[in-house]
Amino acid sequence: MPMPNPLSRARHNALINPQFNASINPKLTAAINPSFNPWINPARNSRINPNFNQHLNPVVTASLNPTRNSLLDPKLTHKFSGLRRLTPEAELAGYVVRTRSKAVLLFFDKDLNWTSYAVDNSRDGYNVFDLEGVWKGYVLKNRARGWNEFNLEGDWLGMIAA
């Protein structure tokens, strides 16, 4: 009998769901919330803001841009990181491609269209930007060796897993 996928139970798993674990909940832990921690807030820290730090911006840096670097486009290569973006119900929302710099992740939807990117905040997380460079949210490590994705209000949007 096959084992059920543990991610399918993510909504009820305290290692993943921030509602059950204050240490991974940015609404309850100010140190991991960019609204309260200026070191991880790109509006207050230009070193982690791709609008000021151009080498972190895949829209203008060809080596990080999947429209200019086919090795980063999952439509054109099968050599991407294999990470998946999932909803809290563990339904597929899209894919994640790691770049060589490790400071930038590229987010794609289910149809493999490039939708956004995430920039390393140097504190075990990433800030998510749309392709116009607008800060939309952030990604934090969860306790199940994956990542949780949040909007700017700290609402849990889903997770990133292998």
C-alpha cells in the first residue's frame, strides 16, 4: 500500500502550516516579518532590492533572465531545479527555477510562464517581486525542509517543495 503524500496534509502539519507554529508565522514572529525587520525589507535595505541592486534583477541581467538564458526556461530545458509551488491544499500552483547565483529564484506558473522572481534576503528567506519589480511578498523556511510563501500582509499563500 503506497504511503500518502505528506504534502497533501500540509494544511494540518505544524512543520509547514504557520497557523500551528509561531516560529514560522510572520504575523507572530517579528524577526521573520519584513514589515518589522528592516534587514529583510527591500524597501529599507537596498542591498536586497533588485531595483537598486541590478545584478539581482533578472529582468535586466541576461544571465538570470529565462527569456535570454534558455537554461533557465523550463519550457526549453529539463535541467531546472524541480521545485514546485503548491497551494496550502498541496495543489500545484507553479514551478521554481534556481539560478546559478543562488541569490535569485525564478517563479513560473503551471503553464511554465515566467511570472515573478525572488531575491535572497540574506536571512534565510527571499523577497518576491513581480516582473515590473514591485515587491509582492516573501518566502521563509518552514520546518519540513521546504519554504512557505506569504503576501506582504503575512498571509500564507502556499509552499515550495521538491
